[in-house]
Amino acid sequence: MTQNNGFVPIEPFSSDLNCFACGSRNPFGLHMTFASDGHSVLSTVTLPNHLCGWGNLIHGGIITTLLDEIMSWTAIHLLRRLILTRSMETRFILPVAPNTALRVQGWVDRQMKNTEAVISAALYNDDGQVCARSTGHFALLHAKMMRRLKIMDEQTIADFEKRYEQGGVKL
């Protein structure tokens, strides 16, 4: 099924349902879902009041989490690699209010060898204004390396291999 502007939903990994950012079964999570047009990855979210910092503003850590997650899925989906965030820099531009539709979008800036990429993202409010921008450096890993590191469960790695390393996704 195609979303607006040619974005096609990205299926979540079957065992990653408890992730704070994208897990559908985490009762405290952000419940992000993703779509791609082959050039960028998009997520739309509405954040509740309990994710505010002081006043009526979404906490900066939550905003950073949204940006990290969209950059991660951008690397996973567009570069077909599992990832680890090495570093990221976030610039907060406008306050983000709760209970409003937000759009988070990520894209690949550049890939260095097969082992590292620079990914960028932006968070937009419901008026289309940029509220935050981020750039991250990501380690790109094959499934074999994730197994060796023992930091990801086997089912997620198997889902990844089936979808991306064995040619399942056409970009």
C-alpha cells in the first residue's frame, strides 16, 4: 500500500516490538512507524503531554530520540545495513508542542566505504516548519558482525537478512 507522495510503508522487524522508539507493544513508547520513497525515510507522530519537559514543550531528549530513530531506519532501509549510532549532533530550532502532528524525515548524506555513513534528519511541526535538525555518524554492520557482537537478538537479525541481505526489498 502506498502512502502520500509515493512513500511506501516499511514493515517493522517481528521481534523488535518492545523498542522505546518504534515498538508497537511498548506501552510507554513512541510507536513510530516508517515509510520510504527510496530517497528518504519518513515517520509521523503525535506526542502526548507526559513527554513534556518543563512547561508545555516536548522534552529535548524525546526530540533527539525521534531524530536518532529516523536516521537509524534511514540507514537500515536505504543502505541495507544494521547500524550502531556513533555520534549525533542535534540543533533545536523551534519549540515542539505536544498533541500536534509531527513529521520526522531522514536521508543519507554520504557513505564512507561499507562501514560508515553520515545521515541527516529534520523534525517538522504541523505547519511544516523545521523544529530540529540532526546529523549522525553511523557504523554500518552486516548481520554476521551483529551476531558476533551479541547485542541484537537472533530473530531481528534473521528478519533483517531476509528483507535486506537476501534481496527482499526493492528500492
